[in-house]
Amino acid sequence: MSIAENVKQLLAELTEGVKLVAAAKTRTPDEIAEAVEAGIGIIGENYLQEAEKAYQEVGSKVKWHFIGHLQKNKVKKAVALFDMIETVDSVELAAEIDKRCSQIGKIMPVLIEINSGREAQKAGVYPENAEQLIKDITGMENIQVMGLMTMGPATIQEEELRACLRETKALFDSIRKAAMPNIEMKFLSMGMTDSYKIALEEGANMVRIGSRIFGRRG
Ligand SMILES: *Cc1c(COP(=O)(O)O)cnc(C)c1O
């Protein structure tokens, strides 16, 4: 099936209120443009350079979400391009985003990345440390915390994955209930091609899908 057909099928499948992020790593600007033509409104990029190339072709008619690991020396360029950064997992990274945004007069919506599988080598803050991280970020004037994001371990059984997603959803709800100042718990970004159906059942309202749209990566 074509990219356009995949997008249309997926959009028809998703319920109202669920945001679809097209995860575009390794895809060409033309492939991304085709997805946008078919109705994609949010592009997720893992790499700044790929995003800059795609942005030249597609431009600001869609929203751009950063979903990769953001290095400090890339923050200045990243904040100029992206509409949301989904992968904030440290005070240091948040402080750099805040600083660079203040220089260009921008308030950056961010999601806190949760390492829901508690995998030592992976990005994201452990669930038990998320609330403290958010407290440390709330005072930053050029950052708006808008929710949580998680990947979940890649190679596990469905029940284990569900447990990770469920814990992230519970955390999302508890932070929302705590009603901290300057925090708007609006988006829960979880689920990829092989897991988005499970993630939606577990309460995600934003899914990041690559292969199901663009085909398997080479
Ligand atoms: C690649 C990627 C996705 C999408 O993965 P697929 O399995 O291709 O759907 C989602 N989120 C992040 C952070 C990614 O890097």
C-alpha cells in the first residue's frame, strides 16, 4: 500500500481526540510530504539534520515534534524548528531549552520522557523521579510541561508492556490531579506501530507511528 493509503486507513481507525504523530526518521522529504498530503498534521523527528531537510520541503503547515535524544549542543537549533519536544528527561536539558527559548521569545511545550521499563541504558526519567523533575522545571518561564511520553521496552511480552504503559498512565493521572502550577497534563504519548493498539487501550491520546505509515525501515 502507498503512504497515502496507509495514512488514510490509520486516520480512519483512530478515535477522535487521539493525535497521530508520523515518526519520520530515515524517511525522505518526499515521503514525508506524501504523508502530509494525505492528512498527517504532526511529524516526529529523531534527528535535527533530517528535520531541517524535511522542513525545507514541508514547512510550517504541519507541527514538528522532536522525539529523539536531544543533545545539549543541538538545543539552539532544535528550539527554532520544533513545536514540541517530547523527550525532556533532565533538569539540565530543560534548563538549556528554557535558555535558548528565552533568547528567541518562544515558550516550548514539552513532554517528560518516562523510562517506564526502568532500563538503565535507555533515555527517560524513572517513574518514581518524574514528579520531582517536573517540580524542578515548573519555574522555567519558557517551558510549558504538557504531558508524558514513553517508549516502553521493545522486546517484551504484551502483559509486561501493558504494565509499563499502565504505570505511565497512572503517573499522568496523579500529576494531573496534583494540579501543579504551570503544568497542563494534556498529552500522553505512547505507542508505536507494533504497540499503538495496546497503548490506546491503556490510555494514550498521542501515538507515534513510523513503519505502519512509511513501510519497514531498510
Ligand atoms: C521510530 C520511533 C517511533 C515509531 O516506530 P515504528 O515502530 O516505526 O512505528 C516512535 N517513537 C520513537 C521515539 C521512535 O524513535
